[in-house]
Amino acid sequence: MTERLLENAQALRRAQKELSRLPAQEIVRQICAWADTWRSPSSPWRQEAARQSVFPFEMAQPGLERLLDGLTENALLSLLAEETGDPLVLDAFQPRLAGGERRAAGYPLVGCILAGNTPLLAWPPLIACLLVKSACLVKPPSGELTWPALFIHSLRRSSPALGSCLAALNWPGGDDTIESVFARAADALMVFGGDETIAAWRKRWPPHKPLLPYGHRASFAVLSREALTPEAAAKLAWDVACYDQQGCLSPQAAYTEDGGETAPETFAGWVAEALGCLARRFPCQRDFAGSAAVQRDRSLATFSEGTRLWHDGSPDWTVCLAPPGPFPFSCGCRFLYIVPFREMDEIAPVLRDAAPALEAAGLAAPPHRREAFSDMLAACGVSRICPVGRMQTPPLAWHHNGQPLLGRLIRWIDREEEA
């Protein structure tokens, strides 16, 4: 395996040298041409994804469509302009406002350790590497090989120049020999995974090379009193059920504003009904540990004052109406806490305390109240605010962990004027 790893790394470095000679606009054009091969419902790549994917293709499809929406020449050039100031800095030195000139360069070979909790997790980092003219060696998750492999294979078919800059290689996680070789071979590393995975790579990764961690985070929803409707309940249930609540964008709790026409108990019942329908359509993929965790948390809730549970007896979904308290992190398996509140000031301190672990907030509120809710959520540390029902379909350019998609993969070179 170490020989294969080194061979892949050498081949990727050779391909990256050719990639570095392509103008940024040409790379954008070729990415967009590749995206066109996925757009049609009859695309053979879509059909292959539907056959092979661990998660139901109907769950992944909205996220796929949202990503493809961001893969147009205008969208990608706008992203490059936003994060670099001028896409031409990736091709040659350009004048700086502060004097002198500057140029941006991606790291020649980026390593990427992927987690298996969501199927499309690989696509944004791979696209980002290509946009900054980096090659990428990916370790895909053992449980979901389909989406990274199809990305690379379809890109090689559409654009050999770009596709040859990507490779996937799987090995048993934690193998010291292989991962030490990997650490020497790559120039920078992106790590997606739990705290233990990131801590292990921090110990192994050379201190002089950039390490970009994307650890486990939790998301939640906030719904104003006006938004407590059956339609909002169905959208929230979809956000929970999608990918079995495994991703960092999966809502683990929903804060519902009390005092309107709909009581929190009524809304919780609507969410429970919607989750039950989704469980019959898309059974939850869970293991013994997940089932045990659900039973444990249901038991704890049963003996907690002020709580009420909805479920059908199976571990496939649970709604728990809970009183205010610390942020209620979920055990997964579509276990959603619903927490009523009267004023935003009640939940803001709770969210600020949990801020290091929070990622996104789904928001359902009338237009005249969205600004106040958004200001509160931004102050509480979330990196993304989106409508309920779209939590699992981020755009390509979203700031994962509050960081730029491309900026962390770029190093800057300044050239000073002669005296």
C-alpha cells in the first residue's frame, strides 16, 4: 500500500504541474463542462450513483442539484473573485492596492481524509483544490465509496487534465506506517471527521504543513410562532431524516417560539407524523449502538420532568418535547428535541455556551422578523443560516466551519517594487 500511495502521489504531482499552466478561467470552463454531464435526469452518472450509493439517491438528489447550481462559469468566477480579489492572481502576479504585486498559489498536493456521514461531502473540497490548481489525494470513507469515486471517474472522462489531478486510495484508518508516508507525501491536509480522528492526525501531521480540520458539529432550527405550521413541520422532518441525522448540518434540536396560534405540543405532533412517514419511505440505517443510544435517551426523557415523547416503538425516529436547559445534543437516529421558548433572550445564552460545537441554524420566520433572529444567531456563533427544509443542501460556496472554501488552500506570494 505504501508503494501505491507514493506512486499515486508522484503521478498527481506530475499532473499538477500541467494543471498549473492552465488559466483559471479554462479550469472553470472544464469544471462546468463536467457538471453538465451530471445535470440531466438521464445522466449515466446519476444512474450509477442511484445504484451504488449507501444513502437513497432521493435523499442525495436535492444536495446534488444545489451543488450543480453553483457550477456555472459566472458562479465559479464570482467565487474566485470573492475569495482572491481577482481570479487572475492564480495565473500571474497582479498589482496590489497596498503596493507591489501579489500572486496566489495552491499547495501542489493536498491530502483529504473524508468522513462517511454524508454522500456529497467529497465534492466541494475536490472542486476547491482544482480551482486553486492543486492536486488532491483522497482517503474516502470505508462506508461510502460511491460519490468520491464517481466524481473522479466522471471528471476523468470529461476532462483528463483535471481528472488526472485527483486520486482516491483507501487503507485501514490508523495504520501508522501508511499514514506516516501519507503525511510526508502531501503538502497540506484537510480532515473531516470526529474529534478523535482530528486529534490523531494533529499528532501525526508535520507542524510546518497546513492542517485544515473539519470536526463534528451540531446544527439546530429556530421557528417563530408564526412559522409553526404543518408545512414547516414537514420541512424540519426532512432536514432531520436526511442522511439519518449523521451530518454536521443535521438539526439535533428545534427551538419553537411559544405564544402563537399553534401550541408546541401540536407542532411536535406534526413533526412526529412527518418523521413516521419518512421512516416508512426511507428506513433509518442504524447499528446496534445507535439503537441502544435511542433507547437510553428515551428512558432518560421518560423520567425527566416536563418532557413528552413521540415515537412508534422502533428506534427509527423520536420527537422529544423538552423544557429549556443546556443545548440538547442528540444521539442521532433521527432523535429530535423540540424546545419551546418565549423570548429570544431565553435561548441566546444557551446557544452561546454551545457555540464551539455549532454549525448551522435553520430559520423559519416571517420577513419582518428574520433580521432580528439572524442577528441573534450570528452572535451565537453559527456559520450558516438558511431556511428550514434546506439545511442539508448547502451551496458550494458556503463557509464550512465559518471558513472560506478556497482561502485556506491558498498561499500568497508578494513581489515588491524595486527602489
